[in-house]
Amino acid sequence: MRNIRTLIIDDERGARQELRRMLKSYPQITVLGEAANADEAEQLIGLLKPELIFLDIQMPGRSGFDLLENLVHVPQVIFVTAFDSYAVQAFEVSDPS
Amino acid sequence: MYWTFQCWSAAGNFRFDFAVIQFVSDVGMYILITHLYRNFANKNRWQNLSLKKLIWRMLIVIPVMGIFYLLVTISKLYLVRLLFLSHPSQSFTEFFSINAPGILVAGIRLMAIWLLAYHLYHYAKREIRLSVENARLELSIKQSQLDNLSAQLNPHFLFNALNNIKSLLYTRPDAAGRAIDLLSELLRNGLYKGSAMLIRLNEEVDLVRDYLELECLRMEERLNYDLDIDISLSGLMVPRLCIQTLVENGVKHGIALEKHGGKIEVMIKEYDGFVNIRVLNPGKLEQDKTVAGIGLHNLKERLDLSYHHRASFSLYEMGQKVCSEIKIPIR
């Protein structure tokens, strides 16, 4: 089975924990680590080069969108947010064209 | 004016130039008398009296003004006579005793009409102003209730809270239970607490405490809070949600933007006849305050209307913190 190397990025520990718990049902996903803000995430992504990230949008300091703009290595992204208005923006960002 | 002419035609010889002089001087004098009265009434704030108190005063003012009218009018009439009438006339006392009763009656009638019109006009104006203010206040309160309710029903707050509860379920079931209690309490407060515009200070503080405790369960060590409240003020009535609005703003625009979070400090003290409510949060004032603007603008409007501009709201930076402060007069 293919192994998907993943990172969880969210400012709330509870939210990261919950995501981790839910991902346990998917053995093909390996969670490499967690980041609580965009700066930590940028470092970890550079270091671990994950294939997939679960990304929160509103975080202290830079937002999830800001992070994506600065990445050299851009993994696949699954946005995690409670802001419905961000959902539309997320589709625009994820459009590869 | 009518009475003046009456007086002259009764005397026999009507002259046109005379009539003009009388007319002009009459207008001038009566404007002066009524203007003096207006200043007097303004100074004593008679415009703000209730109708009952006003009528009482009118019973005294009308005869007094009538006498004023009499004195001024009769002196003037006599003076004009003396100056312009070639043949010498009666002595002043004689002239006075003949004309005084008629002029006095005319004066009382004229003054009564003028005073009633003057005060009724101001009374009506005040009533209209008050009812407009009340309507605005009511609207403003409804708006803040709606704001608060939508803040708690807003998907972000609600889903975050629910999501947090879900994660607590597996790790700290007790905390999850507590979070559900707190969330219900907040929703109940928004949904059912009626439309009273004032609330006891301690009830408002309880609401703030529930909110902070719930946010703490979610943000964990990133959110600390400290409530420093003078207990003797517990029974004081304050506008609903006035502290809650400030604290919510502090969490959203202060704590949530700081990586390491920080502390919300609420201080409620009595100072110089005012209750001083201060909410401190880390961070800087945002230059474009359009987001924070609506809730705070509404709060300011409610304070202005409820306390007739004697209460104040201010938002300023203090060291590395943002301080939002409300001062409410203690009656």
C-alpha cells in the first residue's frame, strides 16, 4: 500500500489531536508531525517534504494562505477551516492554472 | 396692536404718522419683553419641566408679564403723547388711571397667548426629541442582542466550540461535559434573556466568565485571564453585554493573533462617582478597525443614549497592550 507522508498544521492543539485521531482509520496516512503556526510549518515542510498537509487557515501571525505563497516545495493541501467564506478562496488557491 | 389702535381712536383724533410710530415701537418693545422672558426661562431650564409644573408657574408668570406689559405700554403711550401731541394732555396719573385697566387686561391676554404658544411649542419639540431618542435606543439594544446572538451562532465560533468538545471527549471527558454546559449557558443567554437593556453587573461578569472559560478550554495555555472586580459594585446595573463585547473583541483581535497568546485582564473599580470597566489584551490597535467597528460602535451608541453622553467609551494602546475602557456614572 502506498504511504502518504502528512503534516498537520493548526493553531489549536485540540484540533490537531482530533485530526490525528480521525486519521488513524487510514493506515496509508503517516503523520510526520504537527505545527501550530505558519512559521513552524514552513520549517517542517522544508525539512520533511511531506506529500500532503492538512492546513488551518486562520492562525496567529501568518494565515494558511500566506504560508502557501511562500513555500518552495508545495505539497497537496487539504484545508481545514470553520470559516465558510474561506472555502471559496481555498478553491481559487488550489486551482493549478 | 389692536388695543393700541382702540385706545387712539377712542381718544378721537387718529393720525397716520402716529399710528406708524406706535406700531413700530410696540413691536420693538414686545419683542424685547418676550426676549427677556425667553432668556429667563432658558436660564432656569423651564423648557425641561413637566407640563404640571409648567402650568403652575404660568399662573404666576402671566399676571406678572401682564403688569410688565402695562407699565411699558402706558409709559410709552404717555411719552409719545408728550412728544408729538401739540396740545398738552392730562397728567400721567390721570392718564394712567383712565387707561390702566384696559391695557392690563389686554396685556394679560396677549401674554397668556404668547406664553402658552411658546411653551407648548417647546414642550412638543422636547416630546418629539425624547421619543426619537427612545426609539433609537430600543433599536440599538435590539441590534446588540442580534450581534451577540449571531456572534455565538456564527459558524466559526459554534463549529470551533463543537470541534473542541469533540476532541475533549476522547482526552478529557470531564472537560468536554463542562464545555457543553458553558456553550449552552452562552446560547441560553443570547436566546432567552429577554429584552431588558440593563443587567446586574455580577450577571454580566458571570457571562464573561463562562465565555472565557470556554475559550480557555479551546485555546489552552494560550489564553489566560484575570478578573479583578470590586464586589461592592455587584448590584449596579450596566448595559447588557457591555463587558462581553469588549472581552470578545480582546480575544478575537488580541489573543487569537498572538502566537503565544496572552492574558485578558478585566478590571472593574469605582472611581470618582463612575464605575470604571477596563479590558486589557495584548496586541496593537488595528488601523483598519472595520471588523471590530460594528460591535464597538453599537456599544458606544447605547452608552450615549442610555446615559445622555455622561458615560464614555475609549480604546487606546497602553504599553504593549490594548485597553478598552467604559466609564458609567453611578447614580
